[in-house]
Amino acid sequence: MKEFTPHAPWVRTFFFWSGIVATILYRAIIVLANLNQGLLKGAWYMGTVGFIVYFAHRYQVASHRAKLVLDYKLAERIAESKDFNDEEKSAMQYIFGTLLSSKERWNYYCIFATSIIALIYGVLVDFILK
């Protein structure tokens, strides 16, 4: 039997803090814009890399969850099961249905892709074409 386990706690903590730090750094940009250009660019680069790491991870997790629902036909199996009452079935159908229909993966992909493009542009402008 294949066992499905989440990432190790330290991995989940790393991705959690990547997202938190990136978010704080991006919010600090407005303050740093008036204080120090070096800190501003450092915050922008670190925040952008943090978003790339975090949203790539979120995309992978969301995709894996949806794939498991499809591969194991979980929604169909719950509907046919006699082990759950109607309310429990409805709750699980809702969870599985929203995992498959949610646009969150597109959101994660968009943030990841645009962050990569912005990072490449930033490196080109700040370090290569300067």
C-alpha cells in the first residue's frame, strides 16, 4: 500500500516562512523607496525570490492534491460508499470538487511566472545592462 505523507515539518516551515518574509519585504518596499535604494533593491530581490519559492511550492501541492482525487477516483468512491452519511458525503464531495475546480493553481502559476520574468528583468537592468 502506498502511503501518502506531507512534506517534513521543516520543509513546510521553510515554505511558510518564505511566503511570510516575501510578503513583508514587498510591503516594506513602499517605505524603503523613500529611505535607501540599496535596501529597496535588496528587499525587492529577496521578496521576489521568496515568492518564486513559495508559489512554486503551493502550485505543486495543489496539483498533487487534485491529481490524487482524480487518480483514485475519490469523489466517485465517496458517493458510492456506505461508510458515510449523506452530510459527510456532501462535505467530502465539496472538498474534492473544489480541489478540482479551483483556479488557485492558475493563480499560483501566474504569480510564479511573473515573478520569474520580473527577476530576470531586474537582473538584466541592474547587473548586466548597467
